[in-house]
Amino acid sequence: MNRSQGTMPRRCSLGRSQLQFERIDSREEIAPGVTGITGESFFIASRVLDPRFMAAQLAQAPRGLVFFAPSRHELFIAPIRGAESVEPISNLARLAGRIDPASRPGSLSGSLYFTDGVQFQLISDAGESGDVAVIADGPFLDAISV
């Protein structure tokens, strides 16, 4: 193995570990079970890649969480606690349908994602009307089914 083969994974790991130092300016519950996290930092949405941040979030949601990151400055999360999490996730989908990421600086995605801290799964589809539909299958379905 040449020296450069191990360089990229180490750099990615170092970059993820540095995300913990990005300041979150606001963290508030915007609807029952939905938390909005915002900040001036360009890396707020990237916090889902920060192992320490995810460990803290998953400590409160051992089944995983659903998130929406319309811009680099915003992250909306809904912890999964079983079937009772359907309503907060539906609220998150309605929010995603109302926010146009392209209208925000540093636009990212209008989609919802599920993560259990190990894997990431796209769990939404936007219809022609702009409504965001949640697709319950695979690991996400398993997380909300108990």
C-alpha cells in the first residue's frame, strides 16, 4: 500500500471530528417532536456527520432519527421512538414541502433522510404538487414499527 491510500480516510475522519467546533446559534422545538437547529456556520447541516453530535442525538433516540437539511445553515430533526414518531415525522414532511431549499443560501436538499448512526436512507419523495411523501420501507420501517 502506498502512503496516499490511507490519507483520504484519515482526512475525512479529521474533518468530521472538527464539526463539533461549529457553533449552533439556535436549537428549539418548532413542533412537537421536531427540533430546529440553525446557525451562521456553513456546516450546521453537516453535523449529521459528526460522531459526537450523532451520539448525543441517538442517546435520546436509540431507534434513529429523521432529518431534513434545506440549507447548510439549517438542520431539522425528529427522533424515532416507535410508532408514536409518525406524527412528528409527518410534521417534518409538511415543513419540507413548504420550504424551497433553492430559495435559501447554501441550499442542500428538500428530502427527508433516516439514520441510525450507521446508515443513511432517503425516505421521501416530492410529488408534482410539492408535497413531500414519506416512504416507509427498509431500516426506517423497522425503526418505526415497534
